[in-house]
Amino acid sequence: MNKKLRKSLFLILPIALGVFLVWYFLSKLTPEDKTAIINSFKEANYWWVLLSLVLGALSHLSRAYRWQFMLKPLGYKPKFANSVMTVFVAYLVNLGIPRAGEIARATGISKYENIPFEKAFGTIVAERIADAIMLLGIIGLAFFLQAELLSEYLFKGEDSGIQKYIVFAVIAVFAISFYFIIKKSKNPFFIKIKQFINGLIEGAISIFKMDNKWSFIFHTLFIWLMYVLMFYAVSFALPETSNLPFEAIIVGFVVGGISMAVTNGGLGTYPIAVASVLILYDIPDNPARAFAWIMWTAQTLMVLLFGALSFLILPIYNRNRT
């Protein structure tokens, strides 16, 4: 019973939290706020939103193509169409059940390409290590860029630009100290963190031992560049956000990405988190909220559309599979 209860809570709580946050967000808006946000939606330049969707689609196609480099050394060469559709199905499943998309992706490619599930899932895990390294790198960049904003709060009255480097140095020292603490610790929690860090290091090293390592690295960089650019493209849809500084783009992208892990597909959390970041960079409240909701809505609709189409087309496309 306890196990079933935990599973139920794991599925229900993120959705419930997302719905609550949407309700909470709407309940705090005045009629004037709602009118301003609706007007922003009406006046937005959706050609930029369409460009964002194209960039997002390119990242998904690149992810499917990169997967080929992981499967080839194992002796498998799935059809590119099957790789693409199972990737979109994975994103769709993740909207309903967090982190279940990887299982759905491995199951799909196993069913339609006769690739053993455990081998397919192993390649997906290896991919995720590469993605985790990229995400950590971008988070590090965001912290460095955000350090200037932090220094304004920590060193009020100081006008020396060196303050942001002091903040960065403090973060670096803290990170290094934390690593050495967990390296020697016997605490189960710290041991898991150490295993995760070691896994990232081993995964990074293994990438450079691949036959197609440079192609794999290129597609990994391309995927994450498209992620950032699709966020950047939407900023031009509204006049108030069209001049966002680079650091606002990076920090907003990182905070939005992290919020996606809290609820299903960032329901509720993504718009609130991204809007909060933009407001820090002097974007008016309602345009910031509108930007965040346009960004989230567009990407979610793309996943719903292409994910559902992929789910329906996969069995039809493979109906003559021998």
C-alpha cells in the first residue's frame, strides 16, 4: 500500500502543484493586469514565436540524429524517422509522467527496430550525461553573469567592477570545498552525489573515446544552442523584451529549465520563474509574464502536437515491419 501510495503521489503531486500555481498566479492578477497580459498576447509578433518553434524542432531532430552515434557501435542503425518520432513521444510522455519519457523512448525504438530495451535505455542514459554536463556548464555561465547582479546587493555603495569576480571566486571556492567534503564523507546522501559527479566525469571521458566523437559533440552543442536561441527568439515577439541583455537570456533560460523539473513540463512553475527573472532586469511585470506564458505555451503545444502525431504515426509507419 505504501509503495502504491508513493507512486500515486509521485504522479499526482507535480500536476497538482502546477495547477495550484496557475490558479495562484491568476488569482493575484488585477483586472488591469489580466487586460495588459491579454493585450500583449494579441499584439505579439508570432513570426518570432514560429522561429522559436522551428529552432526547437531542429534541436529535437538533432537529438534523434545524435542518438544514431550511440546505437551504431552496438550494431544497430534505426530508421531516422523512428528515432525522431520516439524522441517526440518521449517529450509527450514526460508532460504526463515526469522522467518516464526515457522509458517510453527506449520501449518504442525497441519495439519498432528490434533493439534490446536495456541497450537502447543505456544509450539514452549516456546521452543524458552529456546533456547534464552542458546544463551544468550553462548554469555556471549563468552564475558568473548573475554575479554582477548579486554583487549589487552584497556590495552596495561599491562601484568597482571587480566585485562580481569576488562573488564568482566565492562560489568557486565553495564548490571546490564541497567536492572535497563529499569525497571523504561516508554519508549515504553525499555518496550518491559523489557517484553522480564521478558518472559525469566518466561519461565525459567516454565521449572522447567514441568513433564519431566530434559529430556527437557537434550535435550536443547544436542542441543546446538551439535551446538558448529558441528562448532568445521569443524575446523579439514583444517590444518590452526585444532588448534583453545576454545575461538575462542565459539566466532566464537556466531558471526556466530548472523549473521544468518541478512540475510536469513546467506547468505553472516555468512562467512564474521566467517572469521573475525578467522583472529583475527591469522588464515591466505584465510584459514579463506575457513573455513567459507565450514561451511556455508555444513549446508545450509543439510537444503535444508532434508527440501525439508521432504516437499515432509510429505504428502506421512500421506496419510492414518484418
